[in-house]
Amino acid sequence: MIREFEAADIEPLMVIWRSAAEQAHDFLSRGCLQQWEPYVRACIEGFETFSYVVNGQCVGFICLSDKEIHLLYVSPKCQKEGIGRQFLDFVKSKIDSLTLKVHSKNASAMRFYEQNGFEFDGEVTNDSFSEPQKTMSWRVIG
């Protein structure tokens, strides 16, 4: 079930982020990911955040701001169960366009977003990681 973020969700969501980020971003050092933690916490607490809850446990989250997806993570134990797609469908039902950035080396995430209607717009380099990122967007057609 998707619901609005609650303050008590922060630590479980940080655990989900750490485990999923380590799996998805194996091209980044552990130190690099640790440096990113304050940003992730600030996004979760400061942006429009929704948690996915199963049997009272948070298993994923999405953070948005100004029609941009900043973070979408699902616990590795719950991936490939449609939770990410449900997050995207939920958000798409509320707005007419979305943008995001995804690491160029994260092929599975790029495929996931393509399969969910996102198109590549370009590439940028994030100074924090010195790794190229693809910019992607989705718009309501019609």
C-alpha cells in the first residue's frame, strides 16, 4: 500500500536506501554512498515522499519535487514485485509530466524507466560522483 511518508518511516527508509543503493550502484565506492546519506535523508524528510508498506513494514519509497523524481528505491528483498511500477503509476495519475536522472551505468534502472514510458533526453555529469547520468522524462500523451 502506498501512503504518505510519516516521521517514523525515516530510519527504515534509510536502511532500504543503503541496501538498494549498494546493489544498484556497485560502480560507486562505499565512501561515495556514505557522503550521499545526508542528501537522501534531506530528500525523504523535505520533499513529497511516499512509502510503500506491506504488513506494517516499509519496503520502498519515492521522493518528488516539482515534477522531478529524486529518489525511488525498493528493498532488494521486494524488487521485481511491481512496487516500483505502482509508485510510477501512482505519481503519473496525479501529474502530467515527470523528469529524473539515472546513472548511465545502472542499466536495469534505465530499462525499468523505459518500460514505464520514460524517454532519454540527454546526459549530465554529477560533480559529486563524476559519473554520467541520463536525464529522462515522461509526459501524458494526448
